[in-house]
Amino acid sequence: MSACKHSRQLNKTSEELHLAESDIVDFSSCLNPTGDPFMFKGSSLDIENLRDIAAAQLKQYPDNRYIELRSAAAHFLGKGIIYNNIIPGNGSCELLRLILECTVKEGDQVIVPVPCPIEYYRSCRIFGAVTQEIELNEMFQLPKRTIEKAKVIILSNPNNPTGKLVSREELSQLASKCAEHQTLLIVDESVIELSDPCQSVADLATGNDHLIVIRSIVNTFALPGIRFSYGIASHAMAELLNSARLSWNIGAVTEAVAKAILNLEGGPDSRYLEESRKFIIKEREYIVERLSSLYGFRPLESSANYILVDMDGHFMDSEKFVKCFETHGILIRDCSDICKGEKRYIRLSVRSREEFEKLIGKLDDVYAESSREAAREKLEETIEHPEKTEAGRGTCSYYPCHFQGQDCTFCFCPFYACEDERTGGFWIDSATGGKVWSCEKCTLMHQPKIAKKVLDVLMEDGDTDENIRKAWKEVITSLI
């Protein structure tokens, strides 16, 4: 089983690109874009004080009952939830595995929505459960027989990666059906505080032995280094899970920070989270509008702090697109692993307008680099197998892209971007606001005699780059 793929690690990217971590813009992780609450203006949280509290606990084992921590989580949620309903976990993944470890056996069926986080599949596989994929929009019209056959149903709200938010009413109805058929429903609400906490069903879990809700402080409070999530369940279910979880699974530092965070005045309605939601809505709308105006991007409607973008009409697939941006210090989530292997979806987290414009500003560079790379690949193919070139048009659906009778040996110009206006090429304004070199009016490489002369030079022994410079000097320069 391969390692789980999440967002790109900043330190690894920093080392590979020789960039400071502060110079890397991370759109791949789903952290609160306003920053952590310790940075929030007017925050009463004191990080130095928390360090002192944690330091005092370093030489003793934590209280494995975590009563204060569980009480803080219950206080944060309110609505009659008490500490006996809380299961502390070292991140959402640990909680999910704990729940499945206690509820499924080999061969049991677990329903997951498509798309969903890859961790859902991995956790089921570890315990021998069989996953059944159901389209996201069909999850709330499941036939009774389908629910009966399933041991567990897992879903996230908002959905990851689409950002679709399901109403409390719909989830409540599904939870009732699951309880009726003794099927466990796990609802991952890890980022619901950044969406609409009113749609949460956490309080319903306290009176339903077949509903468990997962919440997290990691993304909501932009604290990925503090691995704390918690489950909400009925007293009986919480007691079972707490007895089965790893002992001392929460360290002193994490416990101190988590308790402080969860005791924020106002809980889900604190000023910090209210301002965060307003910021996310405003910047999400801007990102969607901006991307919608660019060719090849179709952002899907989202209610979360991230946006799934369909690139089906784009000339680059998602994998290549993400890799190209990574070389510029901009990290994007390629969703091909969680979208049925289709290399057409990327996920962008909502970040500041300045950071998003930095991404947009790099589009022209990425496109130019991609074109040069494609040209180089085609050139190497042409040099290696000149007999297979489409000099006589072949079946190219774009023929004629310049003129009738053109030579198509070089579909991609080996000299792109020459930036020499004597060829007929010129600069144009791109949709992103930058400049792009256009070869629309340059016909040199499609004239049969010129194409043959250039190919002859390129096929000579020696370095390809040197041969390209030689061909430009000996063939093209004399013509322009």
C-alpha cells in the first residue's frame, strides 16, 4: 500500500526548488486563509502562556481520560453536548480508522461518495472492508436495500473535494434511515466551521447510536502542526471508542493549544470564525469569477474554503498543470487520484487575492514552458523518425492551420518562442493580463523547402540545442 497523498509538503518543495518556505504559495492544503487565531487582531490567545503550560506537563503522562479537553470540545459545540459524547483523536484520519476498527470486519460493505478523500478507501482496505462507490448527488436517495446491505456509510460535509454542502435536514433524514437499518453513518465535518456550521448534525449524534460526527481544529484554525480532531457520538458509542483508542494519543502541547482554541468565546460563532467565513465567501466568489473568464477552466460551485476546477477543455491535463506550477513555487492539488483517475480536476484552496493573482500571473509562463516542452518532444520524435512525420498533412484535424499545401513536419516550431517580429510573429495580450508570443502569421516552418533544410540541420550529430541555434542562423536568418 503506497503512502497517502495529501497536499504537497512545504519543506520538501522548498528543498527541491531552493526557495524559502515563505516564498511558496500553497493552494493545495485547505487551511483557513485568514491565518491561525493567535495572529488574529484582538485575539486573547497567548501562545507564550500555552508554551509554559505545555512545558510544565512534559515530564508526566497525560491524563488518558482527557476530561478537560473533551469538556472544552463539548463547550465549543454547545447544544447539550457533554464530554461523555466526545472522542479525542490525533487528526481525522486516526479517528476514522478507530471507528472502522471497532465497527467493520473483512468483507463488510462501506458506502463512500464519489468523489471523496482517498483516506476513506485506505482506511476501509486496512480492515478488509469493501467500498461501494455512489455518486455524490445520489447519496441521499439511497434505496432501503442499499442501506441495509452496508455496514457503514462515510461522507464529508462539505464534500471534499467538490465543496458541496448538504443541508442539516437532508443529513438528518439519512441518519434516521441508517439508524432504522442499523447502518453506521460517519459524517466528516472537518471544515464545516468555515462553511455553515448551522448545517452540522453533531448534536444529533448524542441520541443516535448509528451516527458519528468528526470535527477538527487543523484546517479550521490553520494549525496543521496541531493534530487534534474529535468525534461526537452517543454516550454508549463514545465509551466504546474511548476504550479502544490508543492510550495517550494526544500530547501535552497539542492538548494545551486545543483546549485554548476550543474555549474561544463564541465557539463556532466567535469573531475569528465569523470574519474567516466572510473572507472566504468574498475571495471564493472572486476566484470563481476570475477563473470562469479564462479558457479551459470551469470552477464548480462550492460552499467551502476550496474550489474544484474542471480542466476538461484545457490543453494541459491536471497532473502536468500542477507540476508546472510547482516549479514556480505555487502548489495546487491534483485530484486525479480522487476523481476516478481522470486527469482533469484540480482543487484550489481559497487564499488572499494577492496570492491568487500571483497564480494567475504565472499562467503565461506555464503555458510558454509547456509549449516549449511539447515542441521539444515533437522535435525529438521528428528527428528520430522523420519518415513518420505528417509532412503531407496526414490526418491532422487542424489542417490547414496556416495555408493550403503547408508542410507539417514541424507541428511545433523548434524555435518557439523566437520573439523575432521579422518572422511575422507578434506579442498579444493574454486573458491573464500578460503577454504571449503568437506565431499565427508566421508560415516559415510550414514551407516545404524551409522545413526540409531545418530538419537536415537538426538531424546532424551533436547537441540538439546547438543544432537548433545552427538551423536558426543558417536557414532562418538568411530569410528574414
